[in-house]
Amino acid sequence: MRKYNSKDAYNFYKKFIYNEEKQSLFKQHNLPIAGSIPSIDWELFGAILTGDDHKTRYGSDLEHHEIKSSVGVSSFEYQYHLHGGIQKLADDMKVDHIFISYSPDYKNIEVRMIEGAALKEKFESWLPGLKANYEGANRKQRYRRSIAYGIVKRIGKTIMKVEGGELTGLLE
């Protein structure tokens, strides 16, 4: 069984993601809270949670994990770029995937993990479209696909849960 650093990740969440002082300033100046957390913060959260480090080459976010986040029950988007997209898709079949679902105010988050092998069939189904996207006169720079929240909820293993800003569940 994997060991997760849930308490350390929660401490990061409280200080940098669900920062009540910062949220108060957003409200005071009539600015939206939703969308105020950049993806790199979620990657750092995932790195702390898993104990994994950033990958030094193009591919998954971390050496052994891909980090995905989305608001509510939205799907999780994957982007594959013209240069390196095929290698990234191959990486996605091997690494574990951390999915973070959060409420618009960041008070609630659910973190699930799915092994890359469990998603391999889905990723393989994207390969023909990825290759076709980069060929011909109308080739594009990016190929986008997503994994539905329902799939993540059904086959993902919940490793951490925060409700109302408080840690309510964790797998250690």
C-alpha cells in the first residue's frame, strides 16, 4: 500500500489554497475566488501528497504522477502538444494519476488516485486521434481529451477529503 503525506498536503492546502485571509481580500474587492489557484499550486500539492518530484523532461507533471484538478464534478482535461504529445500519452499510461475535485470556494476537496494501468485502455483509444491531429494541412498544436468525473469517482481510490476547510478523511 502506498503511503501518502496527507497531513503535510493538508497544511499546504490550508496555507496556500484555502487561505481565508486571501479569500477575504477577494471578497472585499469583489473579485471572484474561483480560478484564483494556478495549476502549479495543485502540482505542488500533489508533490507534497505523494512525495514525488517534478519531472525534468516533458511528460507527466511529476516523476511518477500526473496531477489533474477540476471544479465540482467537471471532467479532467488532458492536453497533448504537437512536440512531445505522443511521449506524454505513453507516460500517462504508466504513471499514477491524482485527481483533485474542488468546490468553487476551495472549502471542499476530494483527492482520488487511479493507476495509469487502469486508464491505459482509455489512453490507447486517444492515440489514433492524437496522431491524426498532427498530420495534414490542418494540423493543430494541441490535442485535448478528458476523463469524466464519473469515471474518476467510480474507479478512483479516495486518498484525502476536506469538507468546510477541515480534513475529514484520509488514507495513510
